[in-house]
Amino acid sequence: MIQQVTEKIKQWCPQAEVETAGETVVSVPADKLEDVCRKLHDDTDEPMDYMRDLVGVDHGEGVLGVYYLLESTRTGGRVMLRAEAKGGEENPLLPSVCRIWKTAEIKEREAFDFFGIRFTGHPDMRRLFLREDWKGYPLRKDYDMDSNPLELTSEVNADVTEEFNLRPDGTLERRENVVFNPDDFVVNIGPQHPSTHGALRMRTSLEGETVKHIDPVLGYIHRGIEKMNESLTYPQTLAFTDRLDYLSAHQNRHALCMCIEQAAGIEVTERVQYIRTIMDELQRIASHLLFYSCLVMDMGALTPFFYGFREREMILDIFEETTGGRLIQNYNVIGGVQADIHPTFVQKVKEFTKHMREIIHEYHEIFTGSVIARNRLKQMGLLSREDAISLATTGGTGRASGWANDVRKHHPYALYDKVDFKEIVYTHGDSWDRYMVRMDEILESCAIIDQLIDNIPEGEFRVKVKPVLKLPEGVFTASVESSRGEFGVFLVSRGDKSPYRLHYRSTGLPLVHAMDTVCRGNKIADLIAIGGTLDFVIPDIDR
Amino acid sequence: MEMKHRKLPTTKDMRPEEFKNNDYLLRMAEELNRDGAGIVLGTLDDLINWGRSNSVWSLALGTSCCAIEFMALGAARYDMARFGFEVTRNSPRQADLLMVLGTINYRMAPVLKRLYDQMAEPKYVIAVGGCTISGGPFRKSYYVVNGIDKIVPVDVYIPGCPPRPEALFYGMMQLQRKIKMERFLGKRDRNEVPQGLMENKEEKA
């Protein structure tokens, strides 16, 4: 599969080189990049129409590069491209691919923010996570960690932004683009707002009551996890994954453990796979219950909030008995899990799934059937399938728009190829469908758990792994279906005991980026409800 | 002295003899005893403080994980309405207490400061979780504030990552104790307190 793609790229661009340390990476020269990407995207047999991720890497000695992780929604084939920025450390330049994949708009801003790589042809080269008056690019290897002291004055957010284009003679042309006109009516939502699910800020311009443009301002909970990873050993890096998207703590950690195990050639036992899969699904149910509680609360209903938390507490009890943690469990470790399951685990999980099935009708009776809910969710915040793929809104949001993107189904890991489950796909792409996808997935997760819970095999819950682990050189990736989309791990190893670069694919970043597309033309009163159904968690976006 | 402390548990960071159970409250009690209070004013104080301590309205500045545990506090199982905490205000103008739930970074720091300044007196701050106390696991980051007490004065620290709901209750009840001991009538301006706190810290150092 991958060979066909690499051969194609070689035909289009003979200078392309194939590297096979870890995963296969096709290295493409910067001036051919846009052309190759366009051809890959428009390919008739296997169109690479979904950009999973765009990751900047500082290769050292003034070489900055970007990795492009692409996937075809038709065949599920994946390919990874690499390009090196021209112009060295002072003025690194790469052509933008944001006209091919919309999600690159925000991912390229991230790469600019962290590495200072300017993307020519990108309409909006502003910083994304860091303050606009920040000096330097923190993920470069030579960044001085003390160069920016704490400032208690608020930054000024610019209303204009820059675009750079390359003239044929190789010089740069700077153009100013307008984010908000002086006569735009801009409403500021957040960062301290109860319904933005964390510290998210959206500058929203209005035409009367209608939303004209949303400019998300991120970084109010940016914690620099990716930079810190580079100075930690592999087992130490695990702790941060739980704190990214704390409602997908198990799944995130599962992805990182899987990536490291795969790179180090560690085989986990069947028992571990069972435990991990069950825990992942319990986590998914807990997350969807919280989604329900938050959505109804955003829309002004309080009683269903108590329903959601009632069942969620049952799951947290199960987690606590086995792992010791309620919200953040720190349970998966390299080579297995931290501790064996509690003696009452099986019985309690069985009781829970039975209870969940019997009680979910209460959720639907109090909220789903309500006229208010229907009027406020149906036909609101439409997202077409094409937009969903181009914006890379994975998870329930994409599946509500008719894009079957469940990693568990299309790239099965752990035990997902052995269990029988339905991938929930709706077609309208409105808030209602996004809500229904999650409600149906609760039952589907119960079904997965029921198939596994009686058959947990005996065996080791953890294989012995050296405390200081060294991974072979190369690029490694892993992805899982977290509670709200595809969570990916991208790891560059240089053979040391700590990663050279460890990047996480945020599930929420594309969702926040999609807010502009989804909310445009809707009333401002519906903005919060639409945001609620997109279901993002901010610390996962900002990392 | 050594014999006395031998059996006490020791941690790397703190010797047992350094541990004081709420020395802040002890100091306040000492101050009250020293200065005395009139029958009328003192009784009025007690009444007002009884009311204030049982209806602490919080502004939940929830940036990350701890905020979810705070939500669990609001749900039926933990039910913080039992203690009068259930009203969370989303405007700093209506809040008595600033609950800082989650990491504060360099972009959020000016916002936190501004929210605190916007609150009306008397106001309190609770720092929830390792991140707000010291930066927690993100202490070495280029973007995380190592403890919100660098920005605003903190009344109660609740450690944990995230703290259990019971820990949150314990912390909030400590604040209630503190409010109950305060002199409400004829009290000093609170703006002076942070400076006093700073002096004490310097003395220790």
C-alpha cells in the first residue's frame, strides 16, 4: 500500500527520498511540496483528502522541517511527507498547503508559533498559543527558557495579520490581511466564560444577531508540554498525557504507551489488551456522560446534569478501586498497566453496563424528547462532509457529518478487531446529529465492554521494562480513538533516553478551528449550544 | 526533642516540627484575644460572619482538570449546597471567592489579576491543585506561572492533582473557619494583608 504511494510521489518528483527508520517518510524538496500535496489530494485511486497532522521539528544545525501526516478517507491508506524549510534559522520558509487542506490553516500557525517557520501563501501568520508580544520560538532547540519573564499587562490583539508570498525572483512580498474591520461589531467571549468549557476565547464579529466571523484566541492554558517532553525520560513523559484531555486520560496514555512499545519492540500480554480496551470504553462513556451534562447545562437545563453525573460517579468508583485515581488515573504504563484489576472490577463493570442500559431512557425522556432541545439543535450549525474532512474534525463531530472516521474501525488497535461493534454515523451534520452520535456511542461502548468483560484472560498485567528506556532512531506514530476524535502521538527518536520531539495530535484543535465554519450565519444565541455539541476540551487544544 | 519526633512520618520537603496546623488561624485568634471586641460589635460580627461563611459564592476560574472535580462537587453525590457553596457566579462583581481551578499560564495571568481586582471586598482566593500552588507538573515550563500567589494573595491552598472532592470540601471549610474568625466591623482594609503576608514570608526566609 505505502509502496504504491511512494512510487507515485517519486514519479511526480524524482528528487523525493524515502526514509524507513521507524515509519516510512517521504522527503520532498520545499519547492515541489505544494505540487506533490495537490497531486496526492486529487489522486483518483487513493485521494489523500484528510490531513491528520502537521508537525514542525527542529532538526538541529539550523534545519527546520515539517512533517505532513496524510490519510485517504476512501482506502484508509496513510503516508507521511517531510519537507525542510528554506532560508535557514533566520528566515525559514515553506509553501503553505492551507488551500488544499483547510485544517493546515491552524496547524501552520502552530508551527509558526513554535518554530518561526513562515508559510508563504498562508493568509493569517499570527501567533497561535503564545502571547503576541512573545520573543523567540520556544520549541527550537536553542531557545532560552528564561527569555520571557512573566508580564501582568494584557497583550494587545492585532486586528490585522500578515501574509507572505514568494515573488518569482525569490524575494518576499508582505501583504496585510484584515481580521476585523474597524467598523465590525466584535463581541469578546471568554477566556473566563462558564460555557466555553475552559479557558477558550473567541472574538466574534456580528451582523445584527448573526455571527459573521469567529476568531479563536487560544493559548490561555498552553503549558508547553511538548517542550518539557524533550527533557524527560520516556516513562516520565506518560504523566502529561492524562492532563491533556483529562476526559480521555486512559486513551491518551494508551496511545503514547502503544507508540513507545511499538518502537521498543515490547509485546504486551493479552490480559493487558483486555484491561486497556475495557478502560478505554469506560472512559468514553464517562466522557460522553459529561458531554451530555455540560451540553444541557449550557442550554439552561440543570436536572439532566445530575443524571449525567450520577452514572459518571459509578465509573469513577470503578476507576478509583483499580487505579487509585478518579479523574486522572495514571494507569497505563510502558509494557502494561500500573496494577492488576481490583477483585470486584468485573462484577462492578457488569453491574454498570446493565444499569446504564436500563437508565439511558431517562436521559432521552428528560432532554432528547423536549421541544426546546429539538428546536435548538436541529438544523443548527451545519457542517458538510467535505468540510468535516478538510477541517479534519474527527470523532463524533465528523461522524455526525457522514464521515466514517473511527480509528477503532479503520485502523484497529488493542482488541478492537476482535469485538463486534457498530460505527455510529449520522448524515445531517447538525448539532442534533452530533448529540445523537454521542448518546448512541454510550450504548455501543457498553456492548464492547460486555463482549470482553467475562473473558479477561489470566496472565501478567505488566511485562518487565527497563526504567530507563532507549528507543531506536526514527519516526514513530500511533493513534487511538479518544473520546472526541483521533488522538495521535508523533515521536522522533535519536536513540536517546528522552524523545527528540514528542508531539500530540490534539483532537480539539480542528474542532475549535471549525467553529468559524460551523457558526457562521447562525445566531449568536446558538453559538454556545453549537460549541457544546462540538465537544472540545481546551487543555488538549493548547497542550 | 529528637526523641519526641522520631516516630513521626518524615517527608523530603518538610520536617515534622516545621508543620503547623493552620498557623494563620492561630494568629487570627491571638489577634482577636489581644484586641478584644465589644459586646455589641462582637455579637454583630458573629452574626454577620455566620451568614457570610455559609453562603460563600464562588467565581470558578476553571482552566483545566480541577474544574471537572469542582463540577462533581456540584452534582448530587457530593452536593456542595450542604455547605452553602452551591452558587457559582460567573461575574467577579457578584462573587466572594475566587476558585482558581487549574494551571495559570503567562497568557492567563493578566486575566486572573484583572478578575481578582474586579471582585468586591471582602474577597478570598482558593488555589486548587498542584498547578496553582507551584506550577505542579508543569513547573519547568516556559509558559506556566509557578504558583498563583505570585499574582494574587491566596487564602487556602488545596493540594492534589486533581484534589479529591473531599479535599476540596476540607479546603473550603478551612476558609469558612477563617471567615468566622474575621472581624468584619472596623476591619482593616484587605489590601494591606498581602503585604503582611509577604513580610512573614521574608522573616521565615
